[in-house]
Amino acid sequence: MAESDLPAQTVCEIVQRHGGTPTRLLQILRDVQDHLTWLSPETLDRVAEELHISPAKVRGVAEFYSFLYTAPRGSYDLLFSDNITDRMLGNRELLHYLCERLGVEVGKTRVDGVVTVGTTSCTGMCDQGPAALVNGYALTRLDKPRLNRIAELVNGQIPLAQWPCEFFEVISNIRRADILLGRHFADGSALRAVLKRGPEAILEEMVKSGLRGQGGAGFKSAAKWISCRNAPGEVKYVVCNADEGEPGTFKDRVLMQDFADLVFEGMTLCGRVIGARQGFVYLRGEYRYLLPSLQAHLQRRREVGLLGKAILGDPTFGFDIDIHLGAGAYVCGEESALIESLEGKHGVPRIRPPFPTTHGYLNQPTVVNNVETFAAAAKIAVEGGAWFASRGTAESKGTKLLSLSGDCERPGIYEYPFGVTVRRVLEDCGALDAQGIQMAGPAGHMISARQFDRRICFEDLATGGSFMVFSHRRDILDGVRNFAHFFVHESCGFCTPCRVGTSLLRDLVTKMHTGHGTRYDLEEMRKLGRIMQVACHCGLGQTAPNPVLDSLEQFPEAWERRLRSTAFEPAFDLDAALEQARQLTGRSDPDAYLREEELILGAMP
Amino acid sequence: MSADRSFTLDGRRVPFQDGQTIMAAALAAGVYIPHLCFNPEFAPHGSCRVCLVKVNGRVQAACTTPAAVGQAVQNETGELREIRRGILQMLFVEGNHVCPACEKSGACQLQAVAYYVGMLAPHYTHFYPRRPVDASHPEAVIDFNRCILCELCVRASRDVDGKNIFAVQGRGIQAHLVVNTPSGKLGATDFSVTDKAAQVCPTGAILTKHRGYEIPIGQRLYDRKPISVVGDVATLAESKGGRRHE
């Protein structure tokens, strides 16, 4: 066989392995890229041909996901997690250090094609950062000695399998356990309960439990299950949303790592209750390191009769679970975008209504729940709704897993009954000098010390679990600017106010942060933010201005400090405009800049 | 009883049929709600967000929100006008829209809606993106600088012409219209100026070659009356200054 036919042969084999099914497109592209390091136009056309779909559709998917590359990429693809918590731990210095060691520029592939170093959105390792991914696998606790070793391994072109395994070690850091993490669960007990008592009785327990969507939206889980169960349709689906993309959240990673059986049991239970025979886990690409262990758990469950054609020997109880890997798209955490992605498309949120409970995966009735919600449901089936509802507040029953990171002594996972105060959490994790908290991630809310007596529950501070602490040493605006960049990167581009608004907001925040803004710019940010909150198509765009709007309210002094005294400053920045000339002439000396401060601030992206 | 199936739009009673959106019902009742990615001949898309209305106090897109009995819908309010104006301004700074030099000026839906919502300047900082012009086709030219990603050409070519010539690729602010050929050139496709896709563009992104600037200033489609009275350029016959081929 001619050497040039190798990629074609690879594509053909991979497509066949996925059954030639277009809904597997994203999985196929991931596998193809694993073999060929990037997706060339010829490769994409080949995939389209093999799947009998239009080349534009395949290219559209390839261009949408951050972890799919349509330009050549190094055999070692290193991506530094660039959440604000990674920055607090000094990731920028490490990024530039590694680039220097490897002789490569950020975001560019080295001439010999061996390595690329770039950045990516939060990889969910905030309690053990600075973190990165190498060819999609998580690296934790980076420091200079470790990077020295990594540079040697890359330059020696040592296969990843031979890298020291401690580089890839991900610890769970469970600091506080309550009813979900603390009590033993016997595999199969929830499934025995549903077989013994029937789906209706389990639904009654679910209603009694008051369980709400633990991804943060807080929709009543029982209502979702009932709606799907009652929806007309022969084929129904259960989808577990493990696309934990909210920066600062990592509790689903811990559940999938340490409590996978509990989650799978919750999904299987849901399948029995709504009448579905197929479940999917949509696992974020950043957690691909979990895939082998999750597959092993599924296989073991099939072997012991907890999954498959006749669960617990009952031929009417068939259910199986398939795992799909994401590829770097925060928007896919939105349930309808997730379903689109699961169908092999680019992840643009659907128009709703109709909702997934009636028109979900392949337009069939589908329950999409968060990882933690399925885990709680399995426990409720065994222990009862009243038991679960004995914890929490009037409107928020049970417990919540919080992912603590940032400026605290003991970052990690904390399980609390709903209603716990922010102050109590801060005391427990050793955050003695907190200036403010980013609750529920950039899409959530920024609160200052004045609000530390607020309670974590749907009535007050709703959260999916992210809890990032900023001490008094920090500049709040570093966080705001980091989040503004995050939303630009993650906007899907479908609707105008998010596609354009996120960029406009980032530019205004940057102008302020670098000391070029005036009161006029503050008002501009407010107006723009208010438009985005109401006008955007989905939650991503609607929440994107939150860090700006919240910080304007909670930390006005952080903005005031940077104000120019003039009433108006033009957006045109003469010094920035000189950048091209500097690059052409190779000047980086202080005289090539208009102001000294630009040198310092210019280091920020 | 069909007489009961109505909602109010700025206080006026608007009847609707099952399955109709607020936009469709308003259109049938002769009430104008400004829009760009909506075209009554196609399934709603909901991406431009210009048709935002307030439904029982909540801002929603009129083109995708099903009409329901008893809804109180607000359309012409100062608040909505300001939001719509903001969205129009975003569209203007995102691309490169040089109205004075554009062949579509005066008969451009984007420009007409901008005037309708009171936009007199782009307000935001221009992005000045570098976008190409594709003149490879003998009969038509695509100026990507003017594309607002409404996907009407994508839908028309796929659903009506059966040619699937256009697609949108890329994510976020990188999203862009592409021509579905290996070279990316329109000249390599079987695109024709009689295609539906050639008639639906609400801006001057897809233009017919060999003719231009035919109608003098003062007599162009939206020169004397606003779009709310004249209607969309894409839905009007050519003889009335529109783009629909007879």
C-alpha cells in the first residue's frame, strides 16, 4: 500500500468501527485525530464520503470544537488550563517557562512538528493546579521541575504511556461528606427497589424528595421524569450531563471517578421509570482520562446483571449505557446543545419549546440530568424521599456538592445540606482572608464579604457547585477579565448579542483593566450587559455579563481605582496600534512603548 | 372557539391559529415586528434576536415563541427599541458595512431595520474584520463583509434549491459563511441567480453581477417609506423594487 493511502485506510477503519453512523461523527473525528494529530481537508472529505454526509457538515463540526484541529498540530499537544484559579497558582509564568524550554511560541506548532503549547478553558483540576492537558490527558500540580521533565520527555519523543504516572495523578480531595458521599450504597439496591415497588412508587419518592437539578438550574427532577414518562414515543433516552465545563467546578469529576456505579445506577433507574432502554453519558473531553475506568465499570455491571438486556434477570428490564466524549465546548453543558453534540453535530442550543422531555435525542423524549442528580436519585430510590427531604431548606432539599478552589487552605469537595452559609464554607475550607467569592462559576454571581451570611440554596444563592475564593491579595478585575475572555472563547456564535456582545464586553473590560477607561465606559458595560442578559438565545449569553455587572455592584472600588479623570477616552489605543511596527522591527525595549505601564500590562493576553 | 384564540399586541387584539408564532400571527394581522433572520417562507431560526418582544413581562423572540391565548405582548416600547438598536449596532460593527458605497443601499433590509429602530450611528467600536469578496461566479458576487449570519441563503439553498451550496462554520466571533466546495469559491458551484438563495439575502452580501446602482437616490425601495410600511425586500416582487423573481 502506498504511504499516502494510510490516512484513508485509518479513516475507513475508524468509521466502520463506529458502525458508519453519522451520529457518531464527533467520536469519529476524535478517533481520527488521535491517529493523525490533526484533521486535514482531505481527511475531513474522506470522513464525509465514508459517512455519506456533506463535507461542509463535517468541516462545520471540526471547526466548532476546540480540541479538534483543522491545522497541523504537534504530536505532543500541551494545553494549559487558564481558569483564574490556575492563574492564582502561577500558570502564566509556567506556560512561558515551558515555551522557552521547548523553543516554541504560545499557540504555534514547533517547526519540527513535535509540539504545540497553548491554553484552554478550565480543565476542572482547580484544587490541584496549575493544570494542563497533554493530548487530552490531564496533568496536575505543575511546577518547574515537572515542566523540566516534560520538556525532556517531549524532546526525546517519549510516548505518553511511558511518562511518569504521578504526572497524571488526579486526587479526589473529598473534605466533607454528608448523605451522598458519606453513606454506603449497595450496587443494584436502587434497581431492586424499582423492580419490587414499581416505577410509580419510585416517582412518588422522587416527588417527596423535592430533588432539583444539581447542575444549577434547579428544575424539579421528578417533574422532568414524569413529563418524559408521559410523553408519547416508543423510544426514549436517558442522558447524563457530565460536561462539567463551568470554570471552578469539579464535583462531577470526583463522582465519576469515585462513585461511577452510583451514577450509572441512577441512570438505569431513570431508564426503568421513564421506559428508556438506552442511556448516554456525555463526558467532557477534559475528563477523557476517566474513560477506561468508566468502561470497566460498565462492563462489570453488564457481567453482574445490572446493565444489559435483562437486568436482575428481568427480560422486560433492558438498559445500556454508552459514553460520548466532548471535545472542548462549554456551550454543550446546555442540555439542548449537548443533545445536538450527542447527535454528532456542532453544539448550538436548540429553540425551546419543545423541550428535551418530549423532543430530545433524535427528537425522542429524553431526560437530561446532571451527574449529581442521578447519584441522588439512586439513593432516594433506596432510602426514600422523606429521608432525602429531611436535609436542606424549604425549597432546596437534600445536599449539594461544592467544588472549593482559589485562595483557601483546603481546596476540594465539600458536601453540605442546602442552606449552609457562605461564611461557614469559608471557615471550613480555611479561607480566612476572603475578599469575595465567584459563586457558581463565571455564569453565576460574584459576591463580596458583605454577603457572606447568604445561604447556598435555590431560594438565595443557587449554584451548580463552583466556589472560587478571592483573597484580599487579589485584584477582582483579574478575575473579571479572565471570565470575559472565557465567554468570548466559548460563545457558539449563533445569536448576535452573544457572538458580538461577548467581544465588545471583553474589549471594554480590557480598556478599563489597563487604565484607559472612564465613567462613560462603566456605563457602556452596564448597558451592554443588560442587553445581553435579556436578548441572548441561551443561558451562556444571558449570564456572560454577570461577572462585569456583579463586580460593578459589589466591588465598585476595584473599577473606580482605574478610572481616568477625563469624561471620555477613545477606544483607539495608539500604543496598541504601534504593536505591528514593533513586531516588524523586532523592538521590545522600553523606548518602543509609549508608556511604561504598557510593558507590564502587555503581558496579559 | 376560534374567536377566543387571541393575544394582545401593544393592547391590540391579534387572533392566531394553532401552531402559529407571535411573529406569524402579527404578520397575518398586519402588525410589523422588525426582523432580519426571519422570512415567512422558511422555518424560524431565532438567531438575529432583532424581533425580541416582551411576552407577559419576559423578553422573547417573536419568531420562535408560540402564540398562546391571553398573552400580553409588547412590541413598540422604548425599552425594546433600545435593545433592538443595540443588536443592530452590533451587526454593523461586526462586519464591514459601507452603506454609501453599497449597491444595496436604499433597498437593504439591514439598513432599513436600522433606520426603523432609530440607529443613526454604529456606536460600538468597529471590529474591521478581514473578509474576502468572491467574484468567481460569472453571474453573482458574494461580499462576505456584509454577511450577518442569518443563514437564509443556507436554508434556501438546502431546503428550496436542493443544492446545499452555503454553510456557516467556526465558533463564536469566528463564525463565518462558507461556500460548500473544496476551493470555497462560488464559481465552482452550480449556483444560479434564479436560485431562491440568490433572492433571500437581507443585506448586500449576495449580489447579481452586470447590473447595479440602477435606481437613483430618492426612488429606492426604502427612500420614502419605512420598512414597516414597504415590507421586506426579499418578499417583494422585482417590479416593486424587491428581489423575488416573477
